[in-house]
Amino acid sequence: MTKKISAFCLFIFVAVFSLFFVSCGASQTVVIWTDRPEVVSYVEFFNVTQDKAKAVVVYKDNLATSLPPAKDEKRPDILIGSFLKNSRTKKNFAPLNGILGTDQVDSLGIYDSLMEYGTVGGKQYLLPVSFNMPVMIFSASKSPLVADSSLLDFFMLENIASVFNAKNSHEIYTNMGFAPSWNSQFLYEYAKSFNAKIQEKGNVFSWNAEEMESIVSELKRWTSEKNTTTTAEQDFSFKYLYTPEHKQVQSGKCLFAYTTSDSFFSLSPEQISDIDFRWLSNNGKVCVEDEIVTLGVYRKSVNTARAFDFIIWLFSETTQKNLLDRMAHMRLDTVPFGICSGFSSIESVNEIVFPAYYKNLLGNLPEPESLSCPLPLPSRWLSLKERVVLPYLVDATKNDATVAVKTIEERLTSWRKQFN
């Protein structure tokens, strides 16, 4: 996910330094490392709303690879960020089972699948903070074409989209419902949903080669049967789909566009007032986006008790409602979606609190049991995904390619040479 420099980010970096210099002398200071800019605003609010503990933030662009701390660094008490679930989780973090319970952090209020994501060997090492989901958007005027459900599976998407297709007398597409090749992230979501089993292996990843071959074949079939060729899909995209996703569906030239919940709900209410959406699914399951934000207590924390105070404060429905309200009233040019730019890990916050800020979520959330979390991924997953997996899927799924496609293994070899 690309991090954009904005007025919000400038505020964040100023806040980081001011909080650090004000608080670094306090004996009860909780040191939080994070790759989420929003956490600074949360910590500022924590510091002014209670006097039990104080916290400071250290921003880490590559949080997942930041441990252990350098010799001259103050060790963290808490880490909050993405890709903390990997083979080193147990080594780096302390178990959190001691603070789970209805009188402290109510683990029963957190989505089961997300809690399971944070476990290693039956112990809770990470607490989920927020998550995002893939979403298909379309013009509200086209809602009668789509089933009355919060979910839209791939096969339904394929069939509904194809009915929207239209050509002129020269057999050139003038309307196209949807094409897999329009978005490489969509190709990846398809692969995840159909059992590609991409997961950490050493410092890279493994995958189900047999299933990946089947996935590629199915995507090529989709293009061949519904949109003729990949070239036709790309020509249509070049001609008509040069605007952001919400404007693509508003144009009436395509029926669906793929995006993610954080991108969609970061748009203003005016921008999406005439847009409807469904959660992209397969067999009733919605694959949660890879960048789940989790929280862990560093195994060598020197201030665990005060760290627990912050965790208990953060995992409160009241706190998260106040954080959403505070952000909404700050009148920033760019307001991040939800909690840490995603849905809260707490079910009641999403079901009760979020609809007050995001009106079109009312009655339109997937059932908790439909959420499916990713397998553990390597700490450098974003680089591997961008340079190995996505280019492979783009090239391999072209149904009219004229050159040999480099395999995943060949791309991994090139990645290792460049980045190891």
C-alpha cells in the first residue's frame, strides 16, 4: 500500500518529535515503535486523557525488520504494524494471554479469525488492531444487476460483468463489465482465494504450484470466454479507464472496479454517494488483506506494566469511538479510514460505531465467520509481491502472449540477486 505524503503525514512527523522530546525523561514512559502514522495521534490522545502512563512514538518505515534494536536505540515496549506474524514472532514478542479477559482486553469481542492469526503454538503473541478487505464497487444505478447480498463471489462477478459487454460494428468493445487484467492486485486476490497458499519460507515464500497453474488457466479462460483477449481488455482500459476507480464506474463504460476498503472509504461521502459495493469472496469467504495491523509487546520490554495500560486503553470500544470522532473533527485534508486505516478488530466497533461515520456500512458488513486471514508472510513481503508475484500473474494470465513467461522461480532468483 503506497504511503502518500500529505498534511496529515506532516502533522504526524511533527507530533513524533514533539512527543519524544517532551516525554523521553519520564520513568513510566511506554516506547511504541510503529509503521502506522495514525498511531502518533492515538498516543497524543492517550497522553492527555489519563495520567496512569505516558507514551512516545518512534516511526519505523521497515518495522517488520527492525528487531532487535540497534545498540544505541532505546528498546521498544510495544510494536504496532504490519507483517509482524512470521517465523520470528515467538522470538521477538512476549505472550499476551495474561491480559486477555473481560476485565482487561475482552478477547471475546475481537474477530475469532483475527485472534487466531496472532497466535503461535496456542499462545497469543499478537493482538489484531485493524484489517482491510477487497471490495468490488459499481454504480448504484446498476444495483438491480447484482445479487442482494453483502458478498460477491468471483463466478458471479464474471457472469454479471459479461452481460454488460457491448461492441460496435467493428467488433471493438464500447462497454466492458470487468476484466481480470485491469488490476494486478485483483489477480493476486483471485490467487489467494483459490488456494495458492502463498506463505513464508525462509526469507522468501512458498506456494502451491499445482493450484497456481490451475488459477492461471482459469483467469485466461475468463478472459477468452468473456472479453476475447487480454489485448482487448488492455485496449479498453487504456481508452476508457484512466480515472480513479470510483469515477470508472460512474462513467458507465464499465460495470465493476476493484479496490480495497481503506481506499474506498477514504473517499468523501460526496464522491461515493452514488456508488454501491460488495465484498469480494469465494465460497462465502472474504480474504483479509495481507497488511493486517497487529500489536505485540517486545519480549525485552522494560516497562511491561505500563505497556499493558496502553493496550487496555486502546482495545476499548469507547476509546476507539473517541479516536474516530477526534479524527473526524480535525478537518485534515486527508483523513485515514477507520482505526489505523482499516476496520477495527473489535466486532462491535465495526457494527455499531463505524456506520455513524461511514453511512453505507450500515447493514453491509460481512459475517464474522466469513473472514479468512492470510498465512504468515515474510517480513519483506511487499517487495516480493511487487517484484515477483504480481509481475508473474500479469504475464502468465495473458491469453494472447507471444513470448515465454518467466517462472516464479526465475523471478525469485533475480530478486535475491538484487535485494539480498
